[in-house]
Amino acid sequence: MKLRFYYIASIIKLILWLIIIIITYTSINIYEDPIIGISLWFIGSFIFIRWLSFFLFLRWQKLFRQKTQERIIKDSYKLSLLFWIYSIINILLLILWSWTKIFWAILLAWFIIIHILLLERQHEQPEEQ
């Protein structure tokens, strides 16, 4: 039952993303209200990124880690949140015209280090029953 929560949350994100995209393209004239259109597109894209990254991390961990199904799903959910934050920071830097290769390299290194630390910390903890 606990494991279904993560899948249900992912399905809700996908449905929410579809609703936002449909509203953005059918109800809002982006030429009259560009800020609202861009904001909804921004929110929708990050919901989609979070949804997609959960399943990508889930597949990656099933291939390369020998943990319980519950641990893999929880770790995938955490990793997808970190990737979502990484994506938001990158897009915000692009929008604010502050994105440089140095910022990108620092963010990428930070992102990789946090993923490694998260997975190693989880590896040291005993398995939950």
C-alpha cells in the first residue's frame, strides 16, 4: 500500500501537467497575457520534469542497485525532487540572463555530489523491514 502512494502521486502530477497545458493553450491568449502564459508553461514543464525524472531514476536504480522495492522507490522520489530543484535553478538563471558555463558546472557538480551522498547515506543505513 505504501508503494502505491508514489505511483499515485506521479499519476496526479501527470494529470495536473495535462490540465495546465490544456488551459494554457486553450484559454489564455499569450499575446495579451504573456506573463500568465509563460508562468503556466513554467509550472507545467517542471511538473512534467518531476514526473519523468521519477520514472527514469526508478528504472536506473532497478538496473544498478540491489535494494528492496520500497527503498528504490523512496530514493527515486528523493532524486527526482533534487533533479527538479536543479532544473528550476538552471531555468531561473537562464531567464534572469545570469546563466554561465561556470554556474552550470558548479550546479552540475553540486547535483552529482548530493546524489552520491544521498545514495551512500542510504546504503549505510540498515534495510527497513
